[in-house]
Amino acid sequence: MLEVLGLDPTAEAVYTALLVEPGCGVADLCRRFGLSETAIREALDQLADLTLLRPSQEVSGALRPVSPAVGLEAVLRRQEDDLARRQQELAASKAAVAQAVAAYADLVPNTTSEATERLVGMDAIQARLETLARGLREEFLAAISGGAQSQASMDAARPLDQDALERGVTMRTLYQDSVRNDQATHAYAQWLTGLGGQVRTAPLLPPRLLVFDRHTAVVPIDPARTRLGALCTSEPGLVASLVALFEQAWSTAVPLGADQPTHHDTGLTPAERDLLRLLGTGLTDEAAGKRLGISVRTVRRQMSALMERLDAASRFEAGLKAAQRGWL
């Protein structure tokens, strides 16, 4: 019953026994539960760590159980404090990213500053991509976040992709898992693989990025509003970092034709685990859905199914139980 608060069954049983018989010693507990002294002392240590046991004021060196009304409420408050701290850390990370994006946004539109070019407008972006694509020699890497792609975007990319593949360029493309449920985007991904391209999917991807021959990268100025423009950079440090980010995402992604894996212990798919993590950090259904490339309705349907599996009456309880089961 109390696993959600961090108590394993043995510790909970020992706590219950001490509430009934506060003077019960280690030897008595070993006989009662048929456990070793080590197991009983580990349970007592766990209870002490959670402040469900405190030093006795009557017997030196002994411990007394704290009443559930006081002790369990304190455990819950600490968990709530931990969750609030995690949300504050996320807010600080978001602020740091926003500052970095603002620094790049000061570049003059469609001009070059050292090795970075700021492209404003879809025409400017498309013209630069066409030039880069025609100049490809060896490898093209693409992380296409945002779920289902627009038909206009795929129509613009098709001739460039085909030309590169026919010239023997290695092409690796990452999509979000949600594209498996979008007929048009899934068909385009299959078309890429048919021409020799490699396609994988993952629940979460880094912001959209394109890397040409590990020399030039194109990323949105603002990942949340891609139509604001793009940054085209040949700075070696930035490009190397973006390639490393892509390779990390690629290593955990699943080939397009493969079934979605489930964790052997939890039975969760990567998408379900990432949904729990996103909502656990305080994101709204809308924000989580945008990160995963799925609709708000799908987010709520999946979360409802997870709450049922966890036997949780609320999302907060579901988050606690998921954490205690090692799902997060």
C-alpha cells in the first residue's frame, strides 16, 4: 500500500508491527517475519531515512515509530518539494535556452556573421537548402521533429532527396514515432528507404536540424516557431555538437519497419515512458503533445490508460507510483 511513498513491503510490515508493539526489538522482528537480521536492519534504516522512526526518549539507543498521521504526511510533503524543485530546474533550463536563442536572433537577416547565416522567410530558407543539397558529396543527416510533415514540405524535399540518393550520398533521417500513424509522412519515409535512405523513429527528437557533409548545419532560429527563420552555420564546434546530438538520438531510435520495443520490466513503450516524464516535469497536455508530435486527445487517451495500469486516481498519484516502480 505504501510503496508509492518509497516503502518496500518488508519496511511497511516492520513499520506496522512497531506501531502495534512499539517495544518490539530486532530479534523479535526477525522471528515474527522469518527474516535475517540484515533484512530487518535494512528495513529499519529505510524507515529512519523517511523519518518514520525516531530516537526514543525513554530507552537509549532505541527507536520509536512516528504516527502515520505525522510521518506519512511529512514523506508526502518531501516528495512534493522534490517535484517542485525539478519544475524550477526545468524553468531555469528553459530560460537559458531562450537567452541563447535571443543571442542568435540579433544576427542581421539573410547576411553572414563569421560562419553563421541568418535566413528569414521560407523562400530564403528553401533557396539555401537547394544550394546545400546540390553540393552534397558524402552524407546528409536530418532530424525532423514535429510529427506529421506538411505535403508542401515533402514536395519541396522530394527532388533534392532523390537527387542526393541517386548520386550515392548516405542519407539518415529521424522522424518522431507519431509519423507511423500519418499515411502521407509514413509513405514518404518508405519512399526514402526504397531509394536507399535510412529512416528511424523515436518518441522525442532534438529540435529540427539538417547537417550537410558534417560541414554545414541548418537549425531553426526558434524551435517553437520554425517559420521565424533558420540559422545556417559552418562553425566547426557548433556543427560537431549538432552531429553528436544527432548520433545520440539515432543510436536509441528504431528502424522504420521494426516494431516498437517495450521495456522488459515495465512493459512501457519509449513513447509511454517519455510521456510520463514530460508530464512529470509539469508540462501541459498541449506542450507534451507538441514535443511528441501527437494530438492533445492522444496524450489524454494514453495517460488515461497509464493511470489505469498504475491503479492511480490522479496524475500526481500516477507520477509517484511510476517513480516508485522505476518507470521514470
